[in-house]
Amino acid sequence: MTVPGAASPVFAREAAFALQAGGRTLACAMSLVAAPLEALDAAAPDWLAPEEAALLTERLAPARRQSLLAGRWAAKNALGLLAPGIAARDIRILPGLFEQPVATLPGRANLQVTLAHAGGAALAVAHPESCPMGVDLERAAPEQLGALREQTTPRERERAHAALPFNEPQRLLLLWCLKEALSKALRCGLTVPFGLLEVASLAPLPGGVRARFENFAQYEGIAFAAAPFALAVVRPHMAQWQGSEGDASPLRLHDWLVSLGQS
């Protein structure tokens, strides 16, 4: 897919990866992008489907417009890696009944995408429909600290303190990301009590953590922090990341997050 304005301050990363589940290989892809609204608007006619363009009404605030465009760009980058040869304008990502992204690709009926936004940045993971996944991307804000603390349990805070070499705001933001990503994998969003999404265990990873959940043991999450951002990806526990090097490694997400924070 064409990068909006080659000379613009645009951040774009994408990579294919694979999950292994029950002897099957599941092809997936991820993309992290950030771009100013001017660059996104200028390039949008080249890759936005008419139905997607119709979402950009005059009532849409600039920040929401930027978020929507960055999310569609990231999603099409990821889906394009799994469906090479399909033009970006022929990939349609429209809101479902619960505002979740629903992808439609000509000739492909089994691909979906999960999306997260943080201002002008967006994270997308494309995956088989049979393998539900969820993502979240957040930018730290000091005024959020009280609300983040309220949405965690004492047990979660104790586990995070023991497992993570981060300060409290980063620990709380990682817990939030994991729980919101789980809610997207479950297709319920933030309509359920956050206590139901409680994190049961945390194991350190370079720059982040691996997590399991109290009430949804069938899922596993990974989360990374690199100021001012944090992100999380949740997938079925039985679907293991294939390989440990290069694009196949979930640690690539941490590298991207560091680069995004420095861009």
C-alpha cells in the first residue's frame, strides 16, 4: 500500500507472522502506523473505499478523523500482507453492529482485523476469523492515573509490581491494555465489568509482559511499554507464536513501540 506522502512525518511498520495451533499454521499480520491528518487526508482517495470515505462526515472532529484514517491505513497494511494482489481500495473495513471493525476482501471470506487507536497512531492485527484476537494501544496521560487504578484489583496491582520493572503509571497502563485487548477478542468490548477481565498471572518479557486471565484461561496476552505508549495483543492460548526471531517474534512489537516513541 502506498505510504501517505513520502516526505511527510509518517511512521509505518508492518510484518507477517504465524501462529501454530493443533498442527495448523495460521497466517497473521500486524501493522503500527502514525501520521498527521494532513498526510492521511491527502493520500486517502488512493486507498479508501467509497463506503469508508462516507464515514468521514463534516460532523467528525479532526482528532476522530485522524484516528479513523490511521486505523484504516494500518488495517489495510496488515490485511494486504495476507491477501497480496488485492488493491487497498478493494479492501473494505466498516463498523459492525457494535462498532467493531469488519473487513471484507474480494475472494477472501475468512480474514478479519482487530484495531486500536491512540491519537494519530493505530495498531492493527489481521488474523483468520477462526482465531479471535484483540489489541489495544494507549498513550500515557497523567490525568488517567486515578481511573486506571480504579479499574484494577489489588491482586492485579501486586502481580504487576512483582513482575514488571516499570513505574506505577506504566504498570497500570499495561494492565488496562491487556484487559481492553481481551474484551475485543471476546467481542464484548468495554461493556462488561472490568473485574471479569482480571489478569491472573504475569511473566516478564523484554520490555513487557506475558499474561493469563482469571476467567478466560483460553486466552493469553502480551503487552509492551515504551514511553509514552503501551500496547497489548491477546490471542487464544493454544495458538502459539511461531519462531522467536525476526518478524515471527512478538518482541518486534516492542521494537516498533520504541521507534514510535522516538519518532
